[in-house]
Amino acid sequence: MINIHMTNRTLAAKIEDPVLVYNEKTFAQMMNHLSKQTLFALDTESDSLYRYYPRVCLIQISTFADAHQPDLNQIVDYLVDPLRLQDIGALGLLLADPSIEVVMHAAENDILELQRDLHYTFHNIFDTQLAARILGWPHVGLAAILEEQFGIISDKRMQRTNWGKRPLTPQQITYAQMDTHFLPTLRTILTDQLKTKGRWEEAQEAMTALSRLDYQANAHPKRSFWQMKTTREVPREATGLLEALWQWREQLAESENCPPFKILNDQTLSALAMQRPKMLSELQHIAGWSEHQRVRYGKALLDVIAEGQRRPLPALPEFKMRPEQALDKLALSRYDALRRWRSHVAETRGVALEIIFNNNTLLELAQHAPQTEAQILEIPEIGLWKAKTYGPDILRILHNKNS
């Protein structure tokens, strides 16, 4: 049994140890249990702070002990180890089953990572963070919710732990288990509030949109040294050297499969480009530079600096207009009016602006100026509930109608 500290309560909750799923036999037993469920919670842990190419290192799953008599006080937790299991494709079949609801918190990142690494698809998602945002909860991070709703205090140190290292520590196991253990209960709390406040249909529509997430469409653009914030501090004449330093760091990080910041951070790269040291002894004056880095990278960096000063200046990045700058005068006026309307609605409802519409959706409305609710529905991001609820206001604003 795991003893979990409960704040402001007289008793400590006792939660059964999770089932560690790292061999075919245990995986088959878990799959047999999950296949009988209509709901289970899921989360993942990755090692993005420790690898150039991050990977999903752990999959946490929580569900009812008895699928035929679901009891929130009887939850079974599984920790699935995809680094030790050769084939967990069968789990993907359950995630894609529309008859099984998958409860997640801040689902987007987990969905995209599981698509990237395991090619999983999802069709029936309940995102507890999204539900909390639709309800206008003041705190929507999982750690805050666990503390406020269940008295659980998360070990924040585990957020930066190496999930790719084996064996997992007891602290890692407990932290990972808590990420999903309470999600079925939280789902019940949120569902009740959504229905009571008349926001259930809105939430269902928002959850459905999560199943359309596509990792390929969300893939990050090609990396460039122009993306560093510290590049703005470097004089134009030093950008060729900065680019050379950045490329050296990228190549080394990729070859060693570690995040670039573990080699040198951005501030140190920029300082090297501006100060251009010529001798090892000068490196000690570089901000953020350690003796270990001097010994390990010093000579190679001096060579890069010497060579980098002779290379031509890189072309400036193409100026990217803000999306609204592409609108004509009339469309821009509509866009500004829609933004004012959105701010008013969000404030009245007590929710974030994006819960109403994100900027891209407002831009499409302003640019295309639909004439009817049916035409509003043609915009993929707008579902039936939003078209029905906000359609009259949108049409009035787009076409300057007073009523």
C-alpha cells in the first residue's frame, strides 16, 4: 500500500501499489482487464530533458477494478514500460475504439507524442484540463487540481527527472501513479459541474476536436539559430559566428543524443559570439561557462570561433507578417470587432479567450465573412454548438447588423 499525504484531512488515503507492466505476460493481463472497460485514464512521461530525440518512456493507465460495477473507490493503476516491451500495439486498438472513453489531462501533448512514437489514434477523449477551462476554474494544472480537490501534494522534483533511466525509483513510481489515479473521479466531478452549468454540450464538442489532432500537421519547423531569443542581443556582424556556434552545438547534441542546452545554453553561445575568445584562458570570463565545459569543449570551440569569423553573414530570416496584417482594411475592421466581442463574452463567462475562439478562427471569420450559420459551420474549428450559440452575434458583427 502507498501512503499518500492528504492536506487538511485527518486520514491518509491508502492506494494500492500500481501494477508494473514490463513483460508480455503482465501486458496481456492488463489488456484483458482494459478490454472490458468503457473508460480508463491515461498519461505519459517522456525524456525530453535528456535526449535530442525525446521518446515516450512510461504510459500510466488507471481504471475500475470491476468493469461491470465501476467504483471510484476501487481503482487499479498500471505503469506500462514501452522501453522494455517490444510490442504494445494492442493498446492502440483500445485507444482508437470509440466505445472506450480515454480520460487525460492536457491531452494534446500526450496525443501527439503517442502518434509520433507509437502511431496511436484516439476517437473518444475526455480532457480534464479542457473541461476545467470551460468551467472557468482558476487553476487548471494537474498538480494544483490534485491538491485542491484531493489534498495530494505532488513532488515537483519529478517533473525534471529522467524517465528514460531504469529502474524507476519509488518516488517516480508514486508520482507517475498519481497522474492518472484520480482522473476518473475528477472526470465525474467535472461532468457533474458541466451539466449543472449547461456547458456539457460545449465540452463534448471541444473534446471531439481533440481526435482530429495530427502529429504531422503539428511537426515543428526546421530548427534555426534565429529562433533563439538571445540572437536579438548579438550584433549583425557577429551572426555568422553565432550561426557556426549554433550548428556545432546542434551536431554535437544530435550525435550524443542529448538536448542542446546540456552542451551549452543559448546565453553562453551568444556571449561566445560577441566576445570571440582566442585562448582557453579567456573562456573563463564567458558568462555561464564552467570548468567542465572548458576542458571538454574548449579547444573545439576555439576552432569553431576562428573559422566562424571568416564565414559570410547569414541571410536575414524572411519577415513574417502577423496573420492579421494580410487582411484588407474591411476584414481587419471585422477582426478587431470580433476580438472585442470575444473579450466581452470570455469575461462574462469567466473563461479564457481561447475557450470562445482562438485567433486563427477569428481570422477566418473576418476574412471569409460567412453569411449564414451553415457557412460558419464550414470552418473546421467551429462545431455545431458554437455555431448555434455564437452564430447570431458573429453574423451581426460581420455584417454590421444592429439586431
